Amino acid sequence: MSDHDRELERAFDSQAAQFERAPVQSDPVSLARLARMADFPAGGLVLDAGCGPGLVALALLETGLRVVGVDLSREMVERAQKRCHASGEQAKFLQISLHDPGLDAYGPFDAAISRYVLHHVIDQRAFLARQVSLARPGGVVVVSDHLADPDPGRAALHHAIEVGRDRTHARNLTAGGIIDLMASVGLVDLTMTEESFHLDFDEWFDRGSPSESKATVREWLLTAPTIRGFVPTLLDSGAIRIDCARVIARGVKP
């Protein structure tokens, strides 16, 4: 593994317990909506790239799909196995890199999905191209992730805040950037839906792997100019609500 992948493995091993309880990760309404909007082939075999503790996998399994999930984190994979145990052979979870050649034996896949993974990836094109290579012709690929501001200066400020909160953060893309990325790996029939969600600053920061102090990141957040898809509100209680934007983008392998 690369140094970055090793850092991801360590970070998500330590974050797993908080991660799977986080409202933005575990919200059943959002998970059901993601499964519905993915519109995967009925009964199909889905690759869950960066499966975490199996939250997305379980939502897909509940619609009758089959899932193979992969993640670098042993702790995440073990939690996914426990969460989806009742699905038996319909679900498999592997602690391997998406790029491990052994994964080919589990395909071809009818679909692939990643949620909140792309922004942790250094080579985002290779990450998506690998999913496309594992899909059958006609297979569906879905990416869901939060967004960058289209203004480069504001995007740079957002990036600094994200890295300050979690040193494994690599790069957010704009909504258009995600669509361009999907087109660049050959996907067609591209569609995208943007939706809002919110974070509680303390909960969000406390499950990260920070490179800066909480006080520093809090100050950066509150003093930054308005960043599209990442807008803080200081509440009377002293808590901070961050109003965010994410996309669900879908494409088809020709």
C-alpha cells in the first residue's frame, strides 16, 4: 500500500465506532434514497468501493441486491460483516485495496458504488476507472460525495479546513468536476442530483484525524468567506451547524 493508504487504514480503524454512529453516515432516509436513486439492476451484484462499516451495503441488500464490499480498514470490514451477517452469502466483505488483482475473481459486477470515498483518494481517476473495469457492459457506476466551491480561492480555504480536521482528506471536486471525471473514464448516460445535508461541527471534528487543533479549525470555519456547500451557522448554544451539499452521480458503462 501507499503511505496514504496506510494512513487511511490507521485513521479509519480508529474512527470506526464513531463513524458508524454519525448521523450523516447512518441516516436511514438518506441511505434508502441513495439506494433508490442508484437504480441498480434488480438482484444485481454490486461492488461497494470503500464499504466502511456496511451501512450502504445493508441498504442495498435490503432491496434484494448482492454486495461485495472492499475497504482498507480491518475494523470497518469486521463491522460490515457483523452488520450484514443475516444476509449470508449475499454479502462478502474484503480487507483489500480496490486495485488488488484478486478482486477480479468476484466480478464482473452489475454495478459499483462509492459514498464519501472519492475525497479521500489521491488518484481519483484511477479509483473510478478501476470500478468501471470491474463492471460488465451496461453496468451502473454511482458516486456520492460532498462538493467543492467552484471558486478556486474558496475551494482552497475549504480544503484547508477539511485537512485540518482530517489529514486523510485528499480533494473535493465540484459537481461538474465529478461529472467530468465520470465522463473521462468512459461512462455515458450521466445524471446527477444535488442534495443538502448538515453537520454538527463538534461531532464532525471529533471523529476525524486532525492535523490542526479543534480551536484552529473552528476559527477558520467561522472566519472564512461563504463557501458553497459548506456554510457554518453559530447557534445560540455555541454549537456550529454546517450546511453542506453533496451529489449522487450515476453513469453507465457502454
